[in-house]
Amino acid sequence: MTQAYRKKREAFIAAVPKAELHLHIEGSLEPQMMFALANRNGVQLPYDSVEAISAAYQFANLQEFLDLYYLGMQVLIEEQDFYDLTIAYLDRVHRDNVRHAEIFFDPQGHTERGIPFGRVISGILRALDDGQQRFGISSKLIMCFLRHLSEESAFATLAEAEPWLERIAGVGLDSSEVGHPPEKFARVFAKCRDRGLRLVAHAGEEGPPDYVWQALDTLRIDRIDHGNRALEDKALIKRIVDDGYTLTLCPLSNLKLCVINDIAKSPVKTMLDQGVKATVNSDDPSYFGGYINDNYHAVANALDLTIEEIATLAVNSFEGSFLDADEVAERRAEIDQLVKQSAGY
Ligand code: ADE
Ligand code: ZN
């Protein structure tokens, strides 16, 4: 791959319209904002500077990250804090040409410490509405259940969400994966399906391929978050390809959480080669050292991806989204046009 091609690919990544489908809004809390909100709200953090917060971000596994993630979100208290967090993310990814974002939030991470559900969601929604106006970014909100908590707590969260269901596109499942299989949430996911919500779940990030099977067959999800370990099971990959499931891969997250030990081991290219609808996302950008385009650049360089492969990832991000077919078709046409321009037609 020549230097000239690499430069062209870099420009293509910057310019291509993309959707982000795997982003925890609490994971976009930058150390600067964490420090400022701690001061604003009188919350005591075990760090005495922004630099000390950043320096703490070294993780050997998912749980080590989650411990700091739940600690960090304790600075989020007021409706305005949730607004500030969300608008800052949209402002940032607008510069990465994100046109659509499907954003996770973890209500139990807030209600468990006494913050009312309505305060959390109204701050986020107000920012999503402003983000559409200011940056032209469309969005959908996905409410995640914390899998280390009980089924009962998930049902209680769904009950709290009832007045807001018009504004919630779907539900997800996140937090500590191993020991908390998808089947633990079979009944609450069935209820969410009945309520017309779309369903996604983290599966196969650290957990075994069996958890991905459960997410598909027991929870009957629409899209798989991570899914890396599906590659260990040929029959599972065949199922994913045959049924056209989208996987929301998060390369820098995988590196930072030691799911892989080298960015060149990211499954992005292997999955594309096997016909999986892979997408590239940032997961928790403030903790993992990069927003969506940083993730695209990292895999493009490490895996020698072609401009056509980058375009496929971007197309997959819209096709795997919960947007209407017309909008997906529009974005697809825009991406096709950019590929032609870049090839010099
Ligand atoms: N919550 C935030 N980021 C997560 C991840 N990568 N896996 C599971 N739970 C999470
Ligand atoms: Zn995640």
C-alpha cells in the first residue's frame, strides 16, 4: 500500500458519513468534564487533577474498566450535567462526520445512587434534540440493563421508563459479562419486545460463543454488540451471516480491555472477509483513547483496509441502524458517490 493511497484513505475516513451504533454516553465523559462536574456538584473524587484521572485509565480486563466507569459517573447529578455530557459528545463526533448516533445510557448507574430516572433521560433527550438542530445528527436512544444487577431491577427500570417509551428506540444489555448470561434477562427482553422496543445485547466480548447464541435465540436480539468470540464457532458465524446480523465492533476498546493484545488482532477484517456485517464504533471513547474516526484509522492502518472496505463499514453502520429504509438508502448513495470520487471517476 503506497503512501499516496494511505493519505487518500485517511481523507476518505474523515469525509465518509457514518453512524455510531455502540456508544455509552457515560463513557464519553472526558476527564476535564469529570473534574469540572465534581467541583460544580461538590462530589469527592479519588483524583486531584485531570492528569491523575487520565493516568488511572489502564485496564487488564472489562471489570477493571467498569469499576472506574461507575466511579466516574457519580459526578453526574443534575439534568444539566446529562445535557452537557451528551451535547459534548455530539459536538465532538460531528467533526468525525457522524450523521446518526444510537446512544446507550445506563439508568441503573444513576437511579441506584438516588438520581431520578426522569432527570437523567430528560437531560440526554434535550441534548439529542439540540444536536439534531445544531449539528444535523439524528439519533436514537437505547436504554441498557446492567447485567450484574437482578432481573427484578431490570423490570423496575423498565417500569420507570414507561412514560418515556415513545422516545426510547430499544434496550440493550451491558456491564460485567462473564457469569451473567443473556438468559438471565429472557423475560424482561420478551416484555420489551412486546412493548415494540428494538433489542441489542453485549455478547462475546469476554463471554463465550454460547452467550452470543443465547442473545440470538433466547433474547431474540436485532443486533450484536461486540460479538468478537463468535469467531470461535463456525456454526455461529454461519448463523450470523445467513441471518444478516450486524456486529458493533469496538477496536480501541478491545485493545484497552485486553480482549486483543494488538490492534492487528482486531476481528474487523476477518469478519468482513467472512461476510459478517461488521461496523466500527468507539464504545467508551474517553476511557479508551479515541472517538469513532480514531477507531477507523487504527484498523485501517493495522489491517491495511482498502477504501472500499472502509466504505463497506460505513454502509453497514447505516444498514445496521434502526433508521428508516429511505434514510439508509440516501446515506448509501452518498457513500457510493464518495467512493467514485475517490477512485477518480
Ligand atoms: N459498559 C460500558 N462499556 C461497556 C463494555 N465495553 N462492555 C460492557 N459493559 C460496558
Ligand atoms: Zn459497550
